[in-house]
Amino acid sequence: MLINATTPLAEARAEMERSYDLAPSPAAARETAGRYARVSRVIPEVDWAGYAPYIRAIEALKAERDAVILAHNYMTPEIFHGVADVAGDSLQLAIEAARAPNRVIVQCGVHFMAETSKILNPSKTVLIPDARAGCSLASSITAADVARMRAQNPGAKVVSYVNTTAEVKAASDICFTSANALEVVEAMPGDTVIMTPDGFLARNIAAQSTKRIVWWEGTCMVHERFTPEELRAYREDNPGIVIIAHPECPPEVIAEADFSGSTSGMIGWVRENKPEKVVMVTECSMSDNVAAELPETEFIRPCNICPHMKRITLENILWSLHSMTEEVTVSEEYLEPARAAIEAMMALKERKH
Ligand code: 13P
Ligand code: SF4
């Protein structure tokens, strides 16, 4: 068994045990009591006693290495509330990555997010606790596929989701995230826009856009599994429930939802509207992370797990900072053009605000 893509688990554990006091301990739990107060509704005290020594060791290493931890909203609560310096959706994490003054960035999320951080901050050391944390959307398309779509749609701009590899970003004109997809598509010149790689997100945007959209048929393995029948059943079983869904869901699912937005958009909506009962149609950890801070809202928790996001654990975050692995690199060939595509998206945001 491996702790990340390259290190044997037993070897990593033995080295960490020699270097840190990782036994569950009341003293570590007391030292991290402030953080536990944020998650006590979703993490039992006995589990926290096991997490606390890791959190304490990670915090000490962060200071020693001058590291910042950027965590996606799908991280488990002990990561999201326990060790993250910044938590957010893909757009917020990219913005923070560009600003980070630290020497080291630890990306708690999936590989394309770590690549985005490296592209925006090439002089920094970017670590991902497990480089096998991929994404079904990012692996669905190559730069050659993008080139074929361009050839079939001469003159059309290519807008690519940040959930893509550096190579695909480099082959695109501009990036977008679930927080700004419509804005980016509408800003493109011409009648036709090529949108990659999420076919459902593209259909959801096409329903609101003035452009003709040509898309790639990639899917998110988490969101494609939700069905409109499932959502109707939640409503029948829970009168008055509010349903909010991520735009990577199929259009029939979005049609059943009361609100759709990026992961941070969904969290913001719940924080602001404080519904009595809500279902977040997305990855499982989102509800736990928000439920931790909103006692007045009941979260109905049918959700799907992203196996890639769940590769990141407190244990491999500690190992990552201890061993300074796994370092994320981006080939020189893609660095500049991929950065141009991401910065074009950011420039659009700055022009608007
Ligand atoms: P957000 O940008 O909305 O956080 O989405 C990223 C993602 O991977 C959702 O599955
Ligand atoms: Fe990719 Fe879907 Fe996992 Fe997000 S939830 S990282 S889109 S597979």
C-alpha cells in the first residue's frame, strides 16, 4: 500500500511516528479545542482526539516550511476546518494561489487544482498530498481533441473549465470555473463558442447563453449520477425542502433544483438564506462542512463521494509537508499558454468588478 503515488505506507508511517507524537491525546485535543468548536456538530470527540495530534504537527510544519494550505470545499471537515488556511471553490483557490506569499503551497484538492497553482506561481514549491487525486473531467480530453474541435469550428474561441490538464488549458483561449462560466462564454467574440470538457455544464450554460455552444462530452463521475427522480423523491419526503445543485449535474437535475451555483456559491446561498431543510446535490463533504456552522438548518445528506478528493487525508498532508512530496511540476511548453488562459479569465473578473 502507498501513502501517496510514490511512498510505501508502512515506511511513511514509521518515519512519521519517529518524528511526531501522533498517538490520540487529550493534550493535543485541548490545544486544538478552538478548531474543534467549529466542527463538534459533525465530528465526534473521540475521532477528534485521533485527528488533533496530526493537526498540531501539520500546524508546526506549516510554520517551519513557510507553507500555506489551500483546500477545496470537498475536503473532509477535519481538513476544511482543521488545517486549511484558505478554503474555497476552484476560482477562489486559483485567486489565492496567485496571491500566496508563502514559499510552499500545499494543495488539498485534485491534481488540476495543484497544476493551476503552479501555473500561476511557478517559482513556488507546490505540493499535493497524493498525486493520484485526478478528475474524470480532466482525464476526458486531450490537447489533440481540442485541436480537432477547433478545426471543425473555424474561428470559434475555446473556453475550457479549470477542471482540465495544463496541456488542455494551454490549447484553450480562456478558462472558466463553475462560478463564472456564463460570464466567460458571453464575453467571447463570435456566434459560436467551443466549451470543454463538461457536456452537462455546457448544456446548462447553453440554456442561458446567447451563443451557439459546441461542447465536449466529458462528465463528472460524481454529479452525473444524480437523477431528477431522486430529487423529486426528496421533495415528496421532505415538504418545504430547498434543493441546491452543482452545474455539473445533468440539465434534468438542475431543472428540479431551486438554485444552482459553484461549490462556494452553494455554501454562500445556504449561509445567507438559512433554509430550515436543504439538500446539497453534490459531493458529500460539502454538507458536513456547512452543517458544522449552521445549527438551525437541517441537511438531508444523500450525496455522492468523489474518490479523487477523498485521497487527501490528514495523514498524507503531514507526510507531504514532512517529506516535501509530491511536488507538482508543469512542463515549460504548457506553462506560459496555460497561464495566459487562466489570466484571461481573471482579467475578465477584474474588468467587471
Ligand atoms: P467548483 O469550482 O464549483 O468548486 O467545482 C470544482 C469541482 O471539481 C466540482 O466537482
Ligand atoms: Fe472532478 Fe467531479 Fe471529483 Fe470535481 S467532483 S474533482 S469534477 S470528478
